[in-house]
Amino acid sequence: MAYVVTAPCDGCKFTDCVVVCPCECFREGDQMLYIDPNECVDCDACRVECPIGAIFHEDEVPDQWQEFIQLNAEMAAKTPPITERKAPLK
């Protein structure tokens, strides 16, 4: 299982979560961040750091954002890693 970045991150991209990740599993898209499910170690560090509540454990993703589970997996394979804090889009 892995954590998943969901809709509130779209157009936002706070990176508070990125700097606490011990396994560097975050990937950066143009409008949001993604978590590589193959790299995530389920440590929960990112979820508590997200200032907008966009990160959920895969088993707890709200029904309206279920498609983000697959989106994170797909986009993690296409986007570069991010390991440092950057200014958010908003």
C-alpha cells in the first residue's frame, strides 16, 4: 500500500511533504505532486505535513478522488523526482 496525492494539490504544489519523505518517493508534475507507489514506505510523514490535506493512505482515499490512486501510479512513472522545497503555485 502507498499514500496518494489527491485533488486539493492540483494547482497548488506545496512541498512541505517532500522534504520529510525518507524514501524520496515524490514526483513533480506541472500542476501537482505525485507519490510513486513502488517507492512509498507508508511512514505517514507526508500526510501530516500537507497543509491542505491532499494526501491519504490508499485505503482511505475519499470516494470522489479514487481515480487519483491510478493517476499517482501513472504519473510517477512519467515525472521527475522532487526532493527539495519549492515555492507553491498558489
